[in-house]
Amino acid sequence: MTFAQYDARALETLDAMSKKYKSIPAFEANLAYTLTNDTEKVNEEFKGKITVKGDKYRLVLPEQEVINNGTTVWTYLPEAKEVNIDSYDPNSDEINPSKIYETYKKGYKYLYLQDKTEGGVLCEEIDLVPEKKDAQYFKIKMFISKKDKSVQSFTMFDKSGNRYKYTLTKFNANANPADSYFTFDPKKYPGVEVIDLR
């Protein structure tokens, strides 16, 4: 059993990956999202799309959309015709998709494991382990492309045996979404019930 630490090799790769994403004003990517739990025999896969611009992001999955403009989070459930509105807390333990490339900087130990091919791309496999024992996820496994330092996939492991894996494909670094794309306008969704949790 290797104890998680602050591994210099992992840090070098993570810093290069972080620098790459910070230099991109906005990006879009297709997303494959897999939830597995071996004990519960769960294996679900969804396809979606993520758009990120600075602190803002919009995550579109078949059953929900999550929109965050940096201060407010809207969770839209098309089938239920409802949207939940909440304040965004940048200090919460929630993993923010627009900040996955910075997650390691605060509250995590990191360890380089091996070079491994993931989705046909040679990657460095790096584990992030939270310093807090009661963290929501006990590990985040990242596969970072050796060639261009892009994130190929990341998997979050929680204590109840769930594994949430996000794989990024069709990465577009030249996206130019309008700021309005990162807010939810109920007028455009007739009949939607607004639940304000703020």
C-alpha cells in the first residue's frame, strides 16, 4: 500500500495541465459520463457536453442541465419541468467541472502511478487523495495526455462504492460562447417550475 504524498512527478504534470487550461479563454467538449458500482451492480452511461468559460460552465446531460455563471447554479430537469436555483459556493467540497484542472492545488495529495493508454491516448495516471478524511470523494483518478497535457478522463470514487467517470472527447479550444449561455432564462422554458433554494 503506497501512502499518498506530494509527488514531484505528479505535480509537474498537474501544473502543465493546469497551465494549458488556464490559457484557453473558453472550451467545449463532448463528455461520456459513467456511473458504476460493483456491489450494487450499477453501470449507467450518459453522453453529454460541457462548455467552460472562465468560472462559468454549462453541463448538458440527457436528464439534467447544470448551469453555473460563477455566482448562481441552475439545475434544470427537463422531464420534471423544474429548475432548482442555488447560490454557488466556491469553497464547497463539490467538484466543479470548470475547475477540475485546479482541484489538486488545494486540499489534495497526489501521486504519479504509471504511464497507461486510456482511450487510445498514452497518458500519465495520477491519483488525487483529499487531505480531509470526511471528504465526499476519497480519490480522484486522472488520466492526463503525455503529449499535450489535456485531461483524457477523470474518475471520482465515493465511500459507498460509486465511481463517477468523465471522459472528454472532441475538445474544442476555440469555443466562443456568449455569457448569456451560462444563465437559465425561465421565459425560454414555458411551464417550467422555478424552485429557489437561495
